[in-house]
Amino acid sequence: DREKLFRIGGLPMEKFTDKRGRIYSLKDLKRLNPLVFQRLPAKIVIPTAIVKKDPVIKPTTTEKVIEETVTDENFTNTVTAKWNIPASVGSRPEFIRIMKEHQDVTITAVPKKGAYAVGGYNVNMPRSYSPSNPYNRNTWRHEMGHIIDVNIGRLRGGTYISSFPAFKGAMAADVKVMKMTQGKGRASKARDALLKAKYKDQTHFAWKIGDIEDPRVRINALEEFAENAGFNFQKFDSWIRTETVFYQSGEDLAQIHERMAKVLVSMKHKAPHNFVDAMSKGWSDKVLDPRMFNLANEKTGALASFSDLIGSSSKNVVLDHHARYYGHTTAYLKKYRHRPATESFANLNALFGNKNKYWWDTIAKTFAPEMAKTYENIIK
């Protein structure tokens, strides 16, 4: 019935919930939106009695984990598999399992509309989107994050699991650190010490490494800095070569090493705004806007998801969509109280399912450790 309201009646998805994210009953929807109901060709029956939900059958502890190589047999034979299977190829088994459990959704392609999710039952994917496009697959994982958010929330007696205290508390803890690394938030000795240490690494390491003539000496310096900061340089370098066009940007090797140094400094000091700036400038020597990186070099959409994660969780304080960063407008995020958390959860889902596990195991867990940990606990 709600699907008819959306697809035929044209009721926007924001109208299905109140400002606290609670879903309206059909009776309330009719009271609040009488004209929409009049446009429907078929009558919607409003239940007068409480309808009991079917019991949720939880998988047994002996259930086998799905193989990491995704095949058609891994998923229920529904149209959703058209997106779930390619979007999960190479993903970790835990992600494949959660995508399989939330397979029963309707796919629409509403003209002149972008990608979005409605409740826990509908995902709209534009007709121009293709499962063969890695950026579109990332978008699918994001929208499925909204589906998972709602479905798990309902199973636990609420609406969005991301609106529960555990996730919102984790988000607040991560955002507090994000603001500190940018010199925002409450002044403190800890914040001043962090900013001083970051500035020292920027001026004494990242901004000077390009002046070293011998590339072997530069590599040794990068490796030493990474290892001292707690990162494996070989994995980092492999990720840079796979996920960016640093090495194909036309810059000389000294400039590339300087960009890598800036990324490492941002990772050491957990400064997401510095990370996105350093990463986005590496997609092309001409394209600097993170929102355009996929046009410069089609990859997987992960940088966009990361940027949106930071912007949404901080309500555009740390990475502001209006100042060129990929994400949502401040008006959108503030219209309903649940939106910063739901968008953050959806972006975490997109990153968790990325086949290059460095995005989750290192990047997400470095810059949003509490949210990443809580997300993993939720989907277990």
C-alpha cells in the first residue's frame, strides 16, 4: 500500500515519517495527505486492527558462511539479485551475508529521479544506472544500507537502528575527534597539541619530501613514517596504485610522493578533511573536485562515500557539501533529526562492501573507528 502511495500517488519519501523518523500509519498518512489518496486509482485499505508481524527466524549458529566468490546460487532468485550479486563480488563474507538477508526489496526506476530508498522495501535506481558500473554498484550498496538500517531497527522495536543510542553515541564520539583535527569544537590542550603535531608533520615531512632528489630515499622516508604511524606501507602503496590515478596523473614521481605523504599525515592524525583534500587532488592533475573524481578516473565511488560519511555525521561542519565536498546539503540533513545518522550508516555499508578491503579495514576504522565498530556489531 505504501508503495502505491509512493509510485502512483507521488508522495515523497520524507512524508512517510515524522521528524523523529517514526513511520506514520496508513490512517495518519491519509489524514495528513488527503489529496494523494484521491489520486490513487485503487482504494487503499486502512487496517482497523493491529496486525501481528510474522515471527523472525534467526539463522542458527551452525549456518555456514557464504563463500567469498559470489555466484547466482548465493542469492534468492529475485530481481534484486541483479544488483546484489555484482555489488558484492569480492566482498567479505559478512557483507555478502547481510545483503542476502535483506534481498526482498522492490526495484523501481522512476523517471527524472536519482537513487534513493523508501522504508525497508523499495530502492529506486535510475534507468541509466548499470550493475556493470562500479560507481553505480557503490550507490546500490549505499541505498541497501538504508534498507538494512530500517529492517534491523524494526526487528529491535524501533525505526532506524542508526537512531538507537549505540550508533548515535558512536557518531558523536567520532565527530568530536574530527572537529578537533580541524581546529573546531571546544578549545583544549588536547586539541592544541594535536594541531601542533599535525602541523609539524605537514611542514617537516609532507611539504619537504618532494625536495629529496633520490626516489629511493623518498620511498624509505614514506615507509618509515607509515610504519611509525601504525600503517603497513606496502598495503598503503598497493591501495594508492589500485584506487587512485596518482601514478597516472602526469606528475613527476617527487610530486606523487608528496601527495602520498600528505595522505599519510592525515591518516596519522585522523584528519578526514586533510585526507579528502589530498586524495581528491590525486584523481587528475586538472580535476580537483571530489564530486568529479569519478569523471576523471572511474573507480568504485568509495571516496564519495567517505566524503559523505564525514559530511553527514558532522552535519557538514567537517566536510561541507556547499564548499565542494561530495555529500548532502545542510538543509537536507537538518530537516529530519535522523538523517545524519541514517546517511552515515548507509555510507558505512557502501564502504564495508567495497571489494578493496583497505577502505574499511584501514580508512573507515582510522577516521570513524567508533561508528565502524558499532556498524559491525549491528550487522552480526
